[in-house]
Amino acid sequence: MNHQNFQNEIRELNIAYLMLAQKILRSDRETALFRLGISKELADFIENLSAARLVRMADNPMLIPRFRFDDEQLARLMAGEGRDETASTLHAAIIAASRFLEEAA
């Protein structure tokens, strides 16, 4: 895969992410803030992007979405590793929620 293909894929991912973010924000703002892991100010900005500005922003060579976690344990739990897949997913959600609350405080 060459550099141009990566850029095309990044653009597509950025557009999909921004469109999904707008849809979630307009549907259920509080849940969106948690699920997207973004500030209220950034949520306002994304929610109010016009289609043209959204496409312009998505065309940036940088990947807009990012991982909200940086520890291997949480990543493993989110992937369903552990004694019980359901319990692992619940445990991951609890950890992610507590980190979100810590960051918001």
C-alpha cells in the first residue's frame, strides 16, 4: 500500500468519524460526550460544522479519532480477554467511565 492509499483511507475514516460524531451529538449529547471522549467546547465545534468544513477538516493528513486509553489492560478488556467476555466488557466500561469522570473534574 502506498502513501496515497493511506491518505485516502485516513480521509474516509475522518469523514465517517465526524459524521458519526455529529449524529450522536445531535441525538444524545451527554452520551456522545462520554463515548467520544471530547470536551463540551469541541462537541459544540463538531456539531456546528457545515458539510463543506467537515470535508475540509477530514481531508487533513492526520487521523482525527484517537484511542481514549493508553494502557494494555483496558485494551485487552475491551477486546474481550479475561475470564468472561461479558464481564470483561463491563469491567472495561467501568474503567473508561471512571477515567472520563476524572478528566472532566
